[in-house]
Amino acid sequence: MKLRLRQAIVLPLLFAFLTVVFPAVLSAQDKATLTGTIIDPSGGAIAGARVSATGAGESPSAPVIQTVSDKDGRYSLTLTPGKYDVHVTQSSFESAKREISFAPNQNAEWNMRLELAVLSISVVVTAGAEPVATEYVTSPVNFLMEQDVEQRQEIWLAPMLASTPGAALSRLGALGGITTFFLDGGNSNFTKVLVDGTPVNEPGGDVEFSNMTTDDIAKVEIVHGASSALFGTDALSGVIQIFTDRGTTRIPELEVTAVGGNMSTMNGSAKLNGLLGAFDYSNYGSYFDSNGQGANDRFRNTTLGGNYGYKFSDFDTLRLSVHSISSDAGEPGQTALEPAYLGQSADQRDFFGNLAWDFSLSDHWQQHFAGTEAYIRQLYAEPPGPNIFDQYNEAGFEEQTSYLYRQSAVSLGYQYLVENGVPDGPHVRRNNQGGYIDTRNQLSRRWTVTAGARAEDNASFGTRVVPRAGVAYAPHFGNQDAFWGATRLHTSYGQGIKEPTFEQSFDADPCDPGNPNLAPERSTTFDAGVEQVLAGSRIRINVDYFHNLFYDIVSFSGGPPTSACPYGTGTFFNTDKARAYGANTSLEARPLRWLSVLAQYSYDDTRVLEAPNAYDPTLAPGNRLFLRPLNSAELIVNAAIRRMNWNLAGYYVGRTTDSDFLGLGYTYNPGYVRWDLAASLPIHHNLTAIGRVENIFDRHYQYAVGYPALGTTFRAGLKYIWGGGK
């Protein structure tokens, strides 16, 4: 009886061991393992990188096995024998991929160094000599991404820039009128603008944004605060850098868009991206044509360009970008105050090019060489004349060497720039050069310190040294699922310089000659801010305070008429001084999976401090700075429902100091509110209907006194995408 009882207990246990436990033990003995460490270009560990293995070759049905790297960058995967595609991804870095075959009981190791993804919203390129993750940046930075452009269906870059905190826009006309940009109270020529690394400001001047489109834009970075320590002249209140798209798919992707609207508006564009072995390419072209809303308000614009890269290895890349813009615009003038000028027009031709070589000498040494070219040609026809013709060319060279260590970096650089121009007189040339040092020190996980300085040698004003420094501190890291998330504090200080324009230095008019002895216009900027993440990253709040001082601003001092100069004489001097302080705030929220809300408010208190040569009462000391509103705000709501996308954007611009310059007594421009609506509706797998309505309530407003903005306008059309994919 006892024997039978033992058999009844032991035999089932033995059977279970032989059928379940023993095969599992044998199977475990056949397992393969993959281990390694993931680091960034400085050698620092990358935590939170996702490592996944999917079946390849002989094992296409194998399950996906994945893990995440720990705080030291280490990871480990246990796999059944076979062939796998192993992918490594992290939001701030370029992904890595390798096909690996595993034999039974094999222990493989794959250590990798990932490069920062410069087109990611998690990485900032323009704030330092070397790209850095956003949590280590000490200056306020705003982004515009390709997704923002697609959601708003916006053709022009200027309105997109104006929708960011601290920004203001002026446009002398509805379409194609001279368009200028102001950042944190600075003048329109106090912001340096780059396209794929190429400076595009006129020498000492601003940027004509009227013909700059959103074609092929992948990312725009707006860095606030003086940055001349890194970028030299023109960076008094900030820097804008525009990055164009790059090919990423083995199968070419073709995107074609055609839209039409009221005012006989037509717009067509095409883009072809792809990846051919080690060569990536992105080509684009577009054409815009509109008759505008009144007499002589036509605008035609053609853009062409491309971005091409070749990888000799993972850390050795050659990249070429070229961009051409041609536009023709009627200039009807201040039609809200006087009849339109029927023969006045503006013709613009721009070309920007950049050839850059980036490579590593070792695990820690990075090298960057770049040659840049910018050509700007402007013709303003003013019957009966004379016409105004401006032509500028800037050709430059830059070399930078960087040593990266423990998420820190030290960079030394040298830039040489040759500027050519034809102001009012013969051809002139200005040769500039500068050397700089830029450092980023990751003292601990919480503390980041940046510092740098530049010695700028300019043919107009000689040598000047400008510094900058900043600190970022993370008092609380938070938990991804916790309500109270990460907290980040940052502050920075900088000095900026700007060379005189060619007209101010070299104008050959005997009655209004240029002044070759002008000093640089200068700025000192200070900012402090806090970023708070809440509700499991569904809410993000930013508040940035700024205090900017601008001095040695160039103004024109006129003299009495003479027999040779019946309209008077005069020249330029460094006489004016101004300040701006305020705050830029933003709230990003995603209350539902398909709904996102962005609310922004800017307070910009500007003041003219000194202006002995003010030629209009609105420019006198005590007034607010010209065309810069005290208050401005934006509300952008986006809903993505069942593959449809709806975007509602509202803009408020407060009252600004302005003048009609006609002696009619207008000294300010009233504030306004405008609402825009955009949508995209899928029709077929590759075909989407798109549309946009601007100023949906037909508000009457002006970007500048006398220049009426467009009433209600609409565009609708189709977008077709073919190809793409791995």
C-alpha cells in the first residue's frame, strides 16, 4: 500500500521534471547572450536607450526581445540561437543597427557610441560649439519642427517665427513686402540667422524674410540672448538656425503638393528624399504665385535646394547644402493712407551654400571644417527713379576642434569671412576673422556650467573681445509617471557686437557719406528661467525672464542744406541707447492622447534711453521701441483624430509704437487678434486633402501703419506621398 502511495506521488513528479523542468534547463543551457555598454560622443553613459532584437534571415518569426540600458549605459539581452537585427534607439541620439548571428551558449558583446541626433527636438545645436541634449542647455531655446509646419499648413517662415515667445514681426505689405523680425526687444538686425550653418544676414544688417518658405524645413532653433562669443557679429539678441531635411529611407520618398486659393493663388512643391548606401539626399522645389488683395500686390516666388551627405564611416561625414530663392513682388505702399504705387516693385535673388566635413580623430577629439557662401541681390524699382540696387556676397571658412569628455566639451574655433558689397558707390570689401573658445562642463548630474569668449577682428571697428557664461541646475528629476515631474533652472549672461552696415561705413554719396570710424553696436543680455514637467510629462511649463541693454546704436545725424547738397548733409554716429526687459512664458499640455494645446504669452517692456538724432517723435527717448509690442500671446490647439488633423491657431499682438512717416500724426499701431484654421484629411493611403484658412473672422489689421494685412484667405489642395520606408 505504501509502495503504491509512493509511486502515485513520485511518478507524476518525475514525469513533470522530464517533460517540463529538464527541457527548460537544457533550453537555458542553449541560450545566447548579448551585452554591452552604450556611450555618447564624450564617453558618458547613455541611460534609457532601448535595445531590441528581432528575427532576421533564418529567424524571421522570432519574437521581439528588448531591454533598456541602465544608468551606467550597460544592457543585456538573452536570446535563443539564430540571426537577429539588433536596434538601439534613444530620442536624443542617432539610432544604430547591426545584424548578429548567435550560436548556442554564445556570449557576444556589442559596445557602441551613438552620435547626437541634430534634427531631434531633444538636441540643441546652436546654443554651443557642440550639440547638446536640451536638459544641459543654459540659454532659453525655442523650436519649430517639421510637424508644426505640417499641422499649420504654413507656406512662409516669418509667421512661424512670429508664433514663438519673444518674437515680433513687421511686414510692409500683404504679400512680398519687406519683412523683418525682432527678438526680445532687439532691433531687426540684432538676430543672427543661419541656414544649415551658413550666415544669411546682409553684412551688418538684417534678413529679408518675405521670400523665405518652409519648404524642406526639418527644424528651426531660436536661441535667446547675446551669442557673439560663438557667432561673432550680428548676434546681439539671439540666433536663429534653420535646418533642412535629410534623406533617411532606403526606398526613395517623393512628396508632391498642389494647392490653390482666392486672389488667384497657386502653390506647388515637390520633395524627393532617400538613402543610397552611405549617401543621403534631399531635393526640393516650389513655386508660389498670387495677385494679392489690391493693385500692384502681386507676389511670385521660386525656391530650389538640396541637402546631401556622405558617410565615410559612422564618425566621418561630408555634407553639402545649397538653397536658391528668387522672388518678384509689387510694392503698393501705404494703401490704407494713400493711393497705391502702381510701378513700384522689389526683386530678390538669394543663394546660400555650405560644405562641411565632420570627423573624429579619436574617441574624444572631434573636428569640423566648413566653407560657406551667401549671395544676396536686391532691386527696388521706384518710378520715375532712381532704382535702388543692393548686392552682397559673403564667403567664409570655419575650423573647429573639440575635446569631449564625461558629457563635457572644450572647443576652439577660428572663422574667416570676406564680405563684398555695392552700396551707394563703388565695390567695397571687408575682411573679418575671429577666434573663440567654448566650454561645457557637466559638474554632476544636476549641474552644468558653460563659458566662452571670442576675439573678433573686424576691418571696420578693429578687435573686440566678448564673453558669455551660463549655468543649468536640475533640483528635481521626478518620475515619468509621477504628477510632479522634472524641474530645471537655467541662467545665462552674454555680450553681443554688430558691425556697421556697408551703407553706414562706406556710402559714397558726397552729401551723406558713410563713417569709416564707427564702433560696433553692442549689447549685454541676462536671462533666468525655470522649466517644470507635470502630470507624467503631459504638461510642460516654461517661464524665462530677460533683461537686455543695447548701446552704441548707430543713428544718422543730418546737417543744413548747402549749394552742393540742397537736401542737407549728414553721416552716421554711435549715439543711441535702449533697453528691454520682460518674460516669455509657455504652457504645453496633452490632456488627451489625440489633443495638444500650446499657450504662450510674452511681456516685452522696451524703452528708448538715448536718441539725440531721432528724426521722428516716435523715436524719441522715453518711448517704447519701434514695432515691438508690450504684450503678445498665442494659442494653438491641435487635434489628430482618425488620421485627420485639425489645427486652430489664435494670435494676439498688442499695441505698438509706430509712425506713418507722412506727417499725418499716427504714432501707434493698434493691437489685433487673428485666428487661422488648417486641416489635413486622408483620402487614400498615399493621398491627403489639405487646406488652410487665414484670418477666418476677416479682421482688419496692419503689421505696420498704412500697410493693411490680408483679409480672409483660403487655400486647398492635395498632397501625394509615394515610397519611403526601410
